[in-house]
Amino acid sequence: MTEAKPEARLALLVWASKFGAEVQVGDLDWLATHLSVTKSHLRSALDYLVREGYIQEVVGLRVVRQPRKKKPNLVDYALTTASWNLWNRSLSEMAWPDEFVHSLTKMTVDDEQLPTTQSLTQSWQMRLVRSVFVSQANSAGYIVGCDFEMLTSLLGMKEAKVRANLRALVRAGDVSIIANGISASQVFGRLLPIYRVHFTCAFRKTITVGMLQLDGWDGLIRFIPNWAALNKQVSKQKNLQSYPIQRTDLLDDEHYYQLSRFFRSNKKFIYVQHLCQSIIFSLAGDYAAELNYNNKIHHETHQSNIRENLKGLVDARLSESLFNGKQLALETDISTINCYEPDSAQSRRLLAIYLFKQLSAELVRVIDNIANQLKLLVDIYSVQVQVLGYLPSARIAAKIKLPEDTGEDSQADSHATNPRPKIKAAHFMLNVLVPNENFLSSCLIHYNELYAEQSIPNDPRIRIAEVIVAQKPRTNHSHLR
């Protein structure tokens, strides 16, 4: 559809999402209304789609009507088999197929609610842009490396029009700008913007899952400890005679300082942090399902394979996002590279390989940590979960009332009349997307126990909690007593 206008692209997508492969028999006014596009847009779109073989005119189904002075706009059309197969194949490749269909159909109307022509004109371009963003989002809702050249090709719009509609979507709260793009640097390639789509699909819901604190989560780039303090210390020295001692044996002090100086730009640091989070959240749910499956079959080879597959996915996403897909010589032993020229090509390669290896190792470790806790939820409820994000300044706590003491001791009886509640708390909370079932609600995972409001299904690993609280951090749990 390289020559298709944007309205033709939208008409085809909405037609497939609303009508499927069914034949539509009616007049043009009715069809335009139910597709939420203007009649002029629909007429030009049908001309193109029929000519290019995306939609076919069905012969022999026209409704015979009484002669009129004005000939009605009769329509007998259906998707071609090739278009229907292409539609289904495209949905199977998306992380959010239900949301994609929902984003196209939620603005279509019934006979009782007919929109005005003005509202249709104002919204159809935004709908098209949002639908493409949904189709490009990963399982956590991130669009990493938003390439506007690619978007203009998909949408059939000029870049200025795409950006204008994107700004409108940001103002409407449908899309968020997570990190702006950054030009190519001495280590990274060109870093394209990161966006995030906010979903409204009613087929699933979001719950809060608390778990044990993840080691090092607060600073994902852990191989540069205290990098800000390091730069501040160096900046005070007029004549740099020696570099501060670093905490890694893989880089010498000079190269370590170069690395910390490279991340002195907050834009780069924030970009890498958000990129790391998008990779973690998009892979944690599927990896939890893989770990749960492996626990059931008890296959050591499968366990090794899924970890290797995870590392391969992490490496591919890091390479694509940070180095424009360029293959790094990762087999190189960076401890053998001796280079003391800060701006040399060998020095840049050294830092790139080191960054890549360290980031990959950290991401695999964090994903494995999250998935090993999340697999309990997957196993108990037999559901597929998608991790959307985490709550950085919140806490979840479960209040479990202890059983009353039935002993004869009077002091024990006095304590049993008002037993002290048992409290489990977690400082790391995830937003997790699950099926929209009543028995699924916010919960807390503590080792091999799951604290929830109800024990459905009846599983010995579920502990009934009277209260599940999500709130800002406090110094103690006195408000629960």
C-alpha cells in the first residue's frame, strides 16, 4: 500500500476489525457512519482498495429497491481472501492484538449514537497513528526506537503530520514520551525516541504484585557505582594527576573515568535506564511462563536453553537499540586491550564492548529474579501475565490475623482475645496485566507463598490476607495495627 492515502489505510483496518470477512450489503452513508469515517473518505478509499485487490465487490447480493429519482449508494463489498489472511497474520505477530482491534473499533458507533462529520474529521488521523503505535509496541507497551521515517511509510503521512498527531495523542493521555532521541556519540549509535502506549482494553485488567526487593534495582547500571560523585571529585582537580580508584578489574582507572564521564549526560543515563526497564518488563512475563513450564517437566537441558534464549533476546534488543544493530566483537577479551588514547577507535570499541557485556549480564540477572518470583502467580492461577511497569514510591502489605490461642494460661488467653496481626510487606511492586477474572486481585509474593484476598483456586500456597495495602512508604506499619 505504498501509494495508499491515510484514509484508505484506516478504512481497511477498521473494516477488518469490525466486519471481518463478512460481506457488507447496504448504502454508503450507513457504512461510512459505522466505520466512523466520512463518506468522501470512504468513497475514495473503496476505489483504491478494490482496484488494488484488498476489497472485492460481491456480485449478486444487491438489494432490489423501488425506482427512485436519485439512485441510492448501494454497497456490496467484502475483504479478499488475501487481505483476510494478511490481517490474521499481522495480528499473530503483535504483542497487543486485542488492544489493536479495540483501538480501531472503540470509536465505531451503533445506530443510536451517530457522530458528527466534524468529530470524524478531527479524530480519524489520531486513530490511525495510535493504531500503528499499538501494533509496534512490545509486551510492556514500549515503542523503543521510534523511527519517524518508518512511520511515515506505514501511515502514508508526511512526518510533520505524524508528529502533530502524536503530540495530540500525548495531550490526550493515549501516548507518553519516555525518552527523547539522542544523536550518535563516541560509544552509542543514534538513539531513537522511546514512547509508551496506554491501553484501555476491557478484556484484561491490571493488578499490583508485591515481591521481595530486587538487588540493585534502584541502580540498574550498577557497574558505574557513584558515577556522579566520581565526576564531581574529578572536576575539582585542576591538574588530573591520578584517577579515582574504581571497583572493577575489567577496566583500568582511566577508562573507568572515561566511562563515567560518558554517562555524565543525564539524557544518556536516563535513556539507558528506560531502555533497560522496557527490556526487563517486556521479557519477564514470558520468561516466568517458561520457568514454570520447566519446573513441571524437570528438564535441566530445557532450563539451560531458556536462559540462553533469554540472553540472546536481551543481546539482540541492546544491540538494536544502542548500536543500531551493529554486531560487536563480543568474543574479544577486553582485559587484553591496552589503549590510553581517550578518543581513539580502539578506546571507543573497548567501552562499547564493556557496556554491552555488563548491561546484558545485569538485565538477565534482574529478569531471572523477577520471573522466579512471578512464576508462583503463573503456576497457581494458570494465567499468562504481562509486566507493564513498577511503582517506584509505593509499598504493598498483607495483614494476616493470627489464629486465637486456645491454651489454659490466663496470660495467653488475654493475648488471644486480641491477637497481634501478622504483617508481610514488600517494597518492590509491579503492575501486571492479567485476565479480567474476579478471583485475580492485587497480591504479595513472599518466597513460595502468595498472600491474596481470596483463596480461589484452593491452593495450599495461598494465604488469605485481610488487607492488601498500596501506599507511599512509611517508617513502620503502625497504621495496619
